[in-house]
Amino acid sequence: MEPFRYNTQTCVYFGRHSMRDNAEQLKELGKKAAIVTTKFVGDAPNLALQDTVAVLEELGTAYVVLDNVETDPPVENIVSLYEELDGFWPDYVIGVGGGAALDVAKALAQFINDGAGEPYNLFFWPGHLLNNYCNMCDIPVVAVPTTAGTGSEVTGGAVLTRSDKDTKESMNMWLYPKIAFVDPRYLETSPQFLLDTGAIDALAHGVEGCLHKDANIMNRSISFAAFDLFSHFKDALLEGELTQEQFDDLSAHSLMQGVSFMQSCTTIPHGMGYPLSQHKNVPHGLACGIFLGEYLKAFRDQSLVLPIVKACGFEDSDEFAEYVRKLTNRDVDIEVTEEEIEYWTDQFMKIQKWRLEANPEELSREDINRLYRTALAKYIK
Ligand SMILES: [Fe+2]
């Protein structure tokens, strides 16, 4: 067997009411907490925030709620949330919400820990990456995800928007949440497109994480168990009618694919999806999903991908691609030009070389260009 690395650092409590039923875990983290969350659209109740506040009050923990997390959070968002603390120094930070809220919780904890220096230097100093700057933060982070997709509750990365480079980047230091309370109830009031984008993001994490050259027996086992869960809810997701048990499966699928892809990484579809998110405002999961089916269909050696698509409940990669296409097409309405496709292809070949190197089959510029054209055919004007 090939040597491998397996690393996971978060204690996960999964299940309905998992935070309430394991509240004593928070007691050990301290007496003061900062809750980082997102303002919900309209009058939608933030059930996870209500649960968190109830638990902290029950424990007698002092807390502050910072609810100004922005979408695609810019570095400046961390600074303004830090200023909102106004001298309230938390013993720990709780992220309540989707990937953005969890990522901001990580970045804010690191920012407080490191003395609130110049934020770009702090988050993106190359030395942090080279020195394996991992969990060098004395302020623990607790993750309470309300979406199923990013897996941020068990990953070390925090994606922030850099206004200096007009791009999104993960901060260079790694910070894994100490505890994650994953409660499928929080998904039940999600709008359909959020369920779609999350499910496809998680699916892409699993598919790419298994095909990555660094994939190993541990993460592939976890992913394959999660693909089986996917097969249980995929048709109901398309119909928009999930049962309670299927919401549980959806939630566990995302969590498990998060653990899996942290052992290897994402590859081609994630890299190809970035321009769609950045320039066309396509949500991250759907942006990756647009390429996922065509990526699998394009494998010269289909025996590499067949076990994956079969575990997901499909006959072959054509059927897999058809399903993903249905799910992404109903939520994506964009226009792209020939020039954009050429530019994105060039950018991919220039910036995302490491993704090509991690892919089990060699891909040329022509291959990437063909993938862009085939996957985006419906949108080319
Ligand atoms: Fe992703």
C-alpha cells in the first residue's frame, strides 16, 4: 500500500439537537463567546442562532452577536467585525451559518489571536504557508453549519475576497474548528437553490478528492460511504421533496466529503468554476457542478470514474452528467462569450497548474478549452 497522510482535528457532534445535547463541551472553552453569523434574508428565522444563544444563556456564558458577515467575505469584513467587538475579548468564536460565516469565524479568531496587525500581511504572508502554520491560534473556533456543502466545519481553510488582487483566496494559515455541531434541522428551511448548490459542491469535493493523486484508502472509504448517502437523496433533491431522513443524509454527505477532500484536495472542476463565481455571480457549488459531469465523461480511462458514479447511484458517467446538468441548469442563467472562454482557459493553464498535476490523467490546453466549451455550450452567446 502507498504511504499516506490522514489528518482531522475537529470533534464532530452530528445529529438533531446536537449542540443542546452536548452543551457541556462549550463550558470547557471559556466564559465569553463571540458569535459570528449572517443576517438571514427576509424574516427567515435563524434557528441555529436561536439555539446557540439559548445554550450560552443556559451555561451563563457572556456573548456578543456579530451578524454583519458579508457574502464572499472581504478581508475588510474581518477588520470591521473586530472593531465591533469594542474591547469584548472572547475566549472562543462560534461561527453560525453557511461557509462564509464559518470562514469568517476562523479568520476573526486568528486576527484577534495575532493582535490585529495589517490584515493582508497576516492572512496571506507566504511564510505562514511554508511554515505549516496550522492551528497556531489560542482562540478556539466552534462551527455550527446551516448549509450542507462547503464542509468548512471540518476543514482548515477560510476563503476571503482580496480587494488588492480582485480575487478570492484561502488564508495561508490553517485553522480547524475545535468542535462542530452538525444539526440537519437547520437545512430544512433552506431555499431549494441553496440545497442544490451545497449538495453539488459536496459531491464535487468527493469526486475530485477521490480522483486526486494524493487520494488514499482512508479518504476514499469515507467518500464512498458518502456517495452511498448521496444515492439515497439525489432523486428527492431533484424533486425538491426531501424527507427528514434524507435531510440527515444530505447533511452527513457534506460533512463526510469535507473530511475526505481535506486529505487530498479538489482538482479540475473547482479550478474551472472560479471564473463563473467571480465574474458571473454563479454560486460556488453550481459553478463547480457545471463542469463536474463533463469532466468525468472526458476521462479516457472510464474504469477510474465508473466506481464513483455507480456508488452515487448512476449507470455511467453520461447518466451522472445528465443528473448534474438538470440540477445546475435550473439555477443558473448566464451568458458567456467566446473571448471569455479563451481567456479563462489561458488563466487556468497559467494559475492552476497544480490542479493539472494532481489530476490522474494528463490534460492539455485543448482539453481544458473543450471542457469549458462543452459544459458551457448552453450559455455561449
Ligand atoms: Fe467547494
